[in-house]
Amino acid sequence: MKIRLQEIELGTNNPSKSKSFYSSILGLETSVEETGLNVFQSGITGVDFNTSTHLPSKTIVTSFLTDNLQNVIDRLSANGILFNGPKKSHLGMTSIEFKDPDGYLVRVNQPTEESPNWLKV
């Protein structure tokens, strides 16, 4: 099974304010700007840093990409860890979500044939 960090996403109520902060204070450049979403260049190829209204404010989600979502599901189940999904996600991916021991939300995505090539592990 291959797995890699995909993105860290922060929920925000004010995308323009968060964009201004990360651009002017940290000097991050945006690679995608859509309604309610700012994707910043993280400095690590293939890893995004996002702020969006897709999540409630003050919510943090760390997402991973895998080539074998069933293996992750089996590991979670074997360890009694509850998860949501699998479900269809954006960019043609299939996703599951669960919380780590500290309560942080973790998402694991598996690209499908419908997903762009740059997402494939």
C-alpha cells in the first residue's frame, strides 16, 4: 500500500481575510482561487495547504492519498477505530474520514479512473 500526505485544510468564515493573511504575512502564493477556497503553494510538491468554507471555521483536516483504501479500512476496523465512508469525494476520489487519538479529523482519499493524473499515488 502506498500512502502520502495530500493536503492540510483549515475551515474559515472569511476566505479573503485568510488569503490576505497567508499571502501578506507568510508570503504564500495561491495556486487555486475559487469561491470559498484558496489553495496555497506549500513549498512541497504534491502537498497543498488550503483555507476554505467547505469546513466549519477552526476545523482542521489532514488528508492523505492512498492506492489501497480497503487496506486502510481493514486496519481501522481491526483496531476498533470508527470511520465514515467510503463515499464519493471531489475530483473523482473515494474517501473515508476518522479522528486521530487527539480528535483531529483525518481523511484518506483514493483516486479513481475519473481523478486527474496528478492525484494518483
